[in-house]
Amino acid sequence: MARRMARRPYKLVLRLGPRVEKARFATLEEALGALTERVPSVARRGARNALGREYEPVKQVAGRLELRGPGGLRGGVDVRGDGSAEAYTGWVRKQVVEREDDESAIDALRRAVATR
């Protein structure tokens, strides 16, 4: 009889330029821990030209780290070309999670998904 693998309900999708990496985790804390480890590895970018316009690094998304979970949980962190990051919730209609005091983008995401 085939042994059934335990389900890992949290999925992390890392979009770093043309690369896409996926990983599954059993708990929300494991998924957020992996996300925390990956944010510093997103490469910074210089200004880019496209369609006759110049885009400053702060206006570019250098990496998108998406979190998906049970009950329609969707959110993540966008890392900008200058190294700054902002958390969001949602999928189609993303809503930026405002930071409180000295919290990081990941802490803001953790707070937003924990209160869900």
C-alpha cells in the first residue's frame, strides 16, 4: 500500500527576474521564515529604460515573494530595485500593508496574515 505524504498547505513562490522557485511548508511560521531568508538575496537594480521611459530602481520590482495558504490566504513581499520592500495582501487586487513603528515588511506581512 502506498504511503501518503503529509500535506503542506503553505506555498511560497519566488519570482526573481526570469526565475521562478516554489516550495511548500507545513506551517505559516516555516513559510515566513523561508521568505525572510530569501529577501536579502534579491539583487538590486540600476535605472532601466523601457518604451522610451526611464524607471528608477524604487519603481521596479526586482523580486516578488508570494505566500499562499489555506482559506484563500494570499500575500507576499515585493522587493524593489533599490532594496526596499513592501508587504501586500490579496492576489488580483493587492493591498499594501502599512508598516507600524519600526517593523520590517515581513513583520507587517506576518501581522496581516495572523489577523486573518
